[in-house]
Amino acid sequence: MSGNIRTKGGHGRLGSTLSGLAVAVGCVLFLGGFVWGALLYQPYSVPTDSMTPTIDVGSKILAQRVDGDEVRRGDVVVFTDPLWGGSPMVKRVAAVGGDTVACCDGDGRLTINGKPVEEPYLSPGPEGRTVASRTEFSVTVPADNLFLLGDDRFTSLDSRTHIEDAGQGSVPRSNVVGRVDAIVWPAKGLLERPTGFAGLPGGISEPGPVRPLLIAIAAGAVLVLAGGAYGPVARRTAKRRPSGTAPGTREKVDA
């Protein structure tokens, strides 16, 4: 009787091919996600407390590059305006062109065209009561303009401060350079759209693509790491096998 052992290395070659493919796809997702993100988003640092508690002092944010016409009530936007100093600023859109925005109703809420708006992101004031503004006002926003407020209504210098200026404190839509989608440091994550403005004409804006971007980058990193780890793992496994066999080998004995 004679015994012949035949080995096949097809599984090893297939594993190498698949690992190479995983690395290639992973690189496309990882690098493509960063490039896509760089085209769509601009990072900013927030140096003041005017948007607390939503955005803390020193926070790093990502703002999607959007046209001012895409902005809706409730959005947190980055804008520049010569009358406000000319530097990029971050505020929340409280009202748009044609709206009459006023404060406050009997419960201390902001009203848009007479309709009260719930703003759960506001913090209580020094007296422990949550109010939309410590000063009363009523403004009709000019067409193609935005009335902007900070979330800290007790310290923020915003449209209320500039009511005596041209446009009654509002800012042209064309001055908007971005809409904040995420707070990356400290890691608060995605910035939710406030539902209090959803019932008004035009509704609220849709979330930006930051979530699929992060998923693509994370998936790419996993594929690159998994594909790159295949070779060392396969070689270590091969060293542990008995002499004459190979990873993925099927033995056939003819007697």
C-alpha cells in the first residue's frame, strides 16, 4: 500500500485576493470620505458662550457649506456681517423674511407670526425661569433676511442688540456661509433640528450628510485594518501547522 498526500493552496490565494480587495475598497471609502467631507464641510472654533448650552465655549464644530436660501428657522448658522464686526459668528435662525418675531408671550416664549415656539435648548435665567428673551421686542423681518439669536438669551449679542440698525437687526441670507451639523469637540455629536419650528411654513431643514460621511470613513478604516491583518495572521497560522500542510489545505489519502 502506498500513501500519497496532495495539497491545494487555492484557499490561501483566495484569502490574499480578498484581503487586497478589502484594503483597496477601504482606502477608497476612508480617503473618499475625508475628501468629500472637506468639500462639503468647514471646521470652526466657537470662542464665546453665546450659544450655550447647545455649543460650549471652545467647541469645535462642523458647518456644511450651504447657500443662504437653504436655511430654515431653527438652524444654527455661521455668518459674517460688517455691522456685527465682520468675523464669522454662530447664531440660531429665529425668524425669516416676512415673519413677525416677538417676545414674549405669557409663558416667556418666542412667537413667530403670533404662534409660540417651544425652545427646549434654552437654559433657565438667573431667577430660575426659562424665557426666550430678557428684553421685549417685536420685529417684522425684511425679505431675504434672517433674525438671529444666541441660545444663551441672557449674554448673547445678537439681532436684538442691532434692532436700531438697518434691517432691524436682521442679516441678509447671502451672509450665511454654513449650517452647523455637528459638534466634534467636546464630542456632542450631531446637532438635532429643533421641532418647535416644524409647524411653521417651510418647516425645518433636513440633516446634512455628516452621518453617512462618518460611516464611510469608519467602514473604510475597518476594511483597511482587517485586510492588512490577513497576511500576518495567515503566516502565523501556517507556522503552527504540521510540516507539509498549508492554510486551507484539504488532505486526501489514497491507500
